[in-house]
Amino acid sequence: MKHFYTLSFLFSFFIAASQNLPAPAEFLGYELGSQFTRHSQVVDYFEEISEKSAMVQLHQYGQTNERRPLIYATISSEENIKNIEEIRQNHLNNVSNTDSSTDKAIVWLSYNVHGNEASSTEAAMKTLYTLITQKQDWLKNTIVIIDPCINPDGRDRYVNWYNQVKAAPYNVDPAAAEHHEPWPGGRPNHYLFDLNRDWAWATQVETQARLKAYNAWMPHIHVDFHEQYINDPYYFAPAAEPFHEIITPFQRDFQTRIGKNNAKYFDQNGWLYFTGERFDLLYPSYGDTYPTYMGAIGMTYEQAGHGMAGLGIQTNEAAVLTLKDRLEHHFTTGISTVEVASQNSDELSANFRKYFETADSRYKSYALSGNADRLQKLTELLDRHEITYSYKNSGKLSGYNYQQAGNQSGNFEKNTLVVSTNQPKGKMVKVLFEPQTKLTDSVTYDITAWSLPYAYGLNTTASTSTIQAGENANFGNISNTVNPSGVGYLSKWNSMNDAAFLAALLQQEIKVRFSETTFSSQNEQFEPGSLVILKSDNMNLQDFDEKVVSIANEHKRKLTNAATGFSTSGPDFGSSSISILNPQKVALLKGDGVSSLNFGEIWYYFEQDLQYPVTPVDTDYFSSVDLDEFDVLIMPSGRYRSLLNESNLEKISSFVKKGGNLIVLEDAIAAFEGKEGFGITKNEQAKKDSTKVELIPYAQRERESIKDLITGSIIRTKIDNTHPLAFGYPDTYFSLKLTSDSYAFLKNGNNVGVIQQPEVVSGFAGSNAIKNLKNSLVFGEQPMGRGSIIYLVDNPLFRAFWENGKLFFANAIFFTNKTGYSYN
């Protein structure tokens, strides 16, 4: 056997030499693991190998916000590469249940989705080289796709920082500066989003580009390489409960087979590992669950390390964990996975085909109606996943009604969107649309509710019958024309598209008013929040009509030409109930203490959704910032107790009293609890009998603690839609509650969104947490002087996919406290 490996090595060396294929160390000029490799060097290495090897094709599938290329390599035998397009098409026929003769296994290896979990990209280079120089036999029936870095912007943020601060030689003491990343760290992408939680929502450019490539291949196996904290050993599949109910017995079993093969190599090397704990398969937007719901064997591999590990760090067990160790472990599991795929290619192909034969779902169709803009947004998401849909305009409809949380009968509304599970990706449809996810275990790694009908705020009925649709939708063409003889233009307010339209008008220095109450003009009714764009406010603006109409057409907003300022009913245009809007200059806190994720959500919202300028202000120099230069100050979720010393708290209070708006989200609210002038207080659970001692066995403490937790549940919320913060909404909103934080109603303010008797419509919430939500605040506005404090207990911008919450944020920026009222 020893001679066999020697001959194999010599044969591989001969092939590599004949093709002049450089090993990573030869190309880079240093041994892998001795330095972190910049993304551009990784790309250069993959390009070099693809140019010199007939076994590798390199593809650029996109570009990051910071203009770094997104690439993947297709690796197989020379014969397979010559016929790669035919193989790909034959494989995709398995998804559509068309006859196919493919017997090739397709394995996709994704590295470095979190930028500071940087060892996996180093492993990707070694994996590429090893496959084509030593594992050619496996590649005869296997296609391996390697994406060496899903998150180039985050990786380079981390690598560039580390290369600047590391000691020479590197310092293994955990207290050393090289083990403490500065805010925001290298984990997220440019907009500080966690790309490993964006697969299903596809809000980020990296994800959108990757999904096109992924759907062009639909692999049998997908591995997402990660790192966890330094004192945990290696994790690989099988995953932990809960598994989503659509996951097949074959998918479960094959995970275990791969895990056992990984374990074989780890045992040989004396490396520790664990399986079946912590990392479940439920939330659909991970790099393991999303591929699983698309028929693959989706898995997460977690190596100890993370951003604090650097080139080497001492662990709690007094061992030194090095980058060389970390990349070797990832290399080993990657190679092991390809080995198992090659050994079972026929079985993988056959069971992959079976996965798409039927969705076997209780609900066969989902019928959605409501705001046309939100329907359009939803279809854009479905298109990204290549999920088909159609429309229906009339007929009887019955089934489970999401808004009423019960069965109901009625009629199809015009332009009802119908999404059926009777399609190749029907199981993913079930996952994304089901009203309530079945939980086999309440201890989960992420949110437990995400149903798209609630996220998009659409009236939805789930039917146990397949709805025959296929009709055309007619939302009407938007083509406004100028009206030089009128007094101005009117536009309704009920979606983010309307908010983006307002933002564009203000940036073009067009003055706009909004209505605080309902009015009718020329027998058309306009609800509160409607925009009133008058010539009398814009007398000095040349080409007023042309500019307004052009912007409206660009944003596909329907304008109503106002012939007169005399309303049919309600206030006339000169009433104080139709208030002028001024452009808002917005400051957004960032830096130490601030949640980088929530900052990123808000930053992304301004630049991509609203397309309106925002000024990030760092907590490091906040005390020297002149807040009088701003109209709005936003404090994302975070820990601010150190920032809010007496001086800074007085500074913020003065800003609000002078007329500024302070928007405070989630955890940031706690910093103002009990502070003078701020009327926010926590709800307290009923005190337990102090004489009663609960004897909870140690082994049950984790499960007992979940009684106090809420893990991303959807809760019915009562809305006061007469308040400007809620303009454009009905009187009910389904809020995604991420924590068990509970605040009492404001005594001297406006309780705009509240929970009275808690009703969880989807997801898990612990029994104690539910009780504590009784009579709690969700959204509120507290006047202070001439300004206001806006409390957003629940995050309406969560991961940029909770589409129905976004208008609240626009209202907070433009409408709240802009009604002309003053408070003493």
C-alpha cells in the first residue's frame, strides 16, 4: 500500500509538471497558512490554474459593491469539461422531470461567506490544486464547483486589517491587538449584511449573482465552510434538530454518511469534532438549508477560529490553534465530501430526481392580493429563485386566510397572484409561504417565522386545492402628462415606491405637502399621507410640471391632476392639515456600541430602497458633532450606556426639544429607560412567590430558559393609522418580533403600534415571554419640546426582507412631528 501511494504521488507530480501547474505556495511565494491571502491573489491563482489546466473552467458570475469579482471554478476530467454544457443541461432535466441520462455527481463547495472566517479561502486553493493533481479518478464521474470566496469585501476588510496590526512573529496571546477586530469587523459584506442569512431573501448583490449561478447548476451536494469560536472543535454533519419536515430521509441519511467519512479522516489525525448539535436545518436562508430545500445535501462545516484567531492563538486548553491547522481541517472535509459523492454518484442523481417529483404539501396553492407595488416586489424575489407564478382575476376562493388566522371563503380580487406547489421548486414554495412552520424542537439557531405573505403585507389565502390560474395581470400603465392649467398634482401613499418618489422630489428641490387627514379632490379619495405637490409652493422652479411628471414616470407613480385647491370633501390645500415637508438631513450613528447589522440595514435602506442621503456619524466623535445641523438622528440597535453620559444625554435632549426627531431602535431603547424626559419603561413580569424554590435539573436548564425567549415570531399588532408614523397602513400589522423585550405603553405620547392580548400567528415564543407582551409597545412617538422621540421596539427593516415594515421608517423620517403642532 505504501508503494501505491508513492506511485500515485509520482504520477500526479508528472501530470502537474507536464501542465506546469504551480502549487499555491509556488504561486503565492509563501506557504499556505503562514499569511492571509488577499482576495485579488486568490483570483489570480484560480485564473492561473484555469489557464494551464484543461480540467478547470473559471467563471466570473458577478461583482461586489466594492467592485471585487465573484468567481467560481468548475473542475472535472478533461472529457467532462469538454462536454460540460451537455452534462449541466442533462442534470437540470432532473429538476424538470425530463428524461436524463446523467450519472455525474455535482458538488458545490462555498468558502468564506463570513469575511473574518478566513481560513476556508486558503483551503479552497489547496483543494483546487489537490483535486486536479491527485484525485483525477474521482473527477471522472464528479463535477466540483468551488466558489473560493462568497464575501470578498468582508474578507479583504479583515485581511487588510490583520496584515496591518499583526506582530512579527504573530502573537498567540488572546489579549494581543491582532486578536481584537475593530468595529464593524470583517464578518459582513459592504453593507454590513450577513450573507449567510440572505440566501432566500436575496437582498444583496452577491446573493443575487450567486443564485443565478446556483440555479444554473442545482448541485447534488452543497457545503458552506465557516468558523466558530476558538474553543470549539470542528463541526460537520449530521445537523441538529429541528429539521424542516420537507427534508427527506435520504437527505438525512446521506448527511450522516458524509459525516462518518469526515470522521474517519479526523480520527486518523487525532482531531476532535462534534456532530448533531447546535446547527439545525430550519431557517431557509442559510447556505445549508437553502440548498437542502432545493434538493441538495446541504451542510455547514465549522472550524474553530473566527476573526480573533489570526495566524495563531492560544485556546482555553493551552493549545495553539494556527491558521495552518484550520485550513488543513477544511481541506480534509472538502476532499472527503468529494470522495463520498464520487462513490455514490448514481444514488445521488436518482434521489435528487425523486425530490422534485412531488411537493406533497397540505396547501397546493397560495393566492395573494393587495398593494400592486408589494406584489411586484414579491414576483421579483420569485424570479430570482426561478419559482413560477401566474394570476387569477375572478371566481370563488376558499382556504386558510392569513390575516384572519382561520378558514374563510370569498372571491378572487383583480390581479391575484397565484403561487403553486405543483412545480419543480414546489417544496421551496411550501417553505417560504407556509403560514406556520412545523417545529420538532424549539431550540433553534435563528428565527422561526418568515412567511412571505406576512413579510410583504399581502392578503393571502392558502388553498388545499391547486388553483388553475394563468391569466394576465393588468396593473395599468403609468404615463403621466403635464397639466399646465391645474394647481398641482396629487399622489397616494401606501408603499416604499411612494417613499422613494417623495425622496426624489425633495432632492430635486421640489416642495411637497402631505395630508394629515382624508380628503377628496375631483371625487377621488386620498388617505392620510397622500402627497400634494403644488405650483404655488414652487413658483421659482422652472419647468415645474415637466420635472414632477418626469420623476413620477420614472418611479411609476400615478399622478392625479388637481384642477383646483378646493376639495370635494375634507381640508382644502391651504389648510394646516396639509403640511409642508422639508428635506430632512439625517444623521445615523455607527461605531463602537452600535449593532453593525442594524446599522447596515438602515444604511442599505437609505442608499438602495429610499435612495436618499444619510450622514453616518461615529460614536468616537459624537460629542463634538453639532446636532443642530441635522433634522433627524437615528440610533440603531446597540449598547449606548457608555456613550450616553450626562453631557451627551443632555445634547440629545436639547436636539429633540429644539425640533429634531430621534429614532431609536430595538436594544438602543434600553439606554433611555428611566432617563429624565424619556417616558419609556419596561414591562415587568409578575413577581413570583419568593418562598417558592424551583428545582430545575441542570440538564434541563437550556430548555427551561426558552420559556423566556422569542425566536423570531410573527405577532399581530394593533395600529393607530391616524398617526403620521402609520400613514399608509391598515389598522393591523404583523410584526416580526425578534426578542422578548417588552415596554409599557407611553403615558405622555402616542402608542402607534401595540400588542394588547398577544397573538402569535407564526413561529416560536416562550410561554413566559408571551405573557410579558400583554399591553406592550411596538411603535411609539413621544413629544419632547418641539421635537419627538420615535421608539421602534421591533425592527421594521430586518435583513431588508421584511418589506411591509419599510414604510414605517419613511414615515418616521418625513412625516412624524412635521404636522405643525408644538409641544411644551
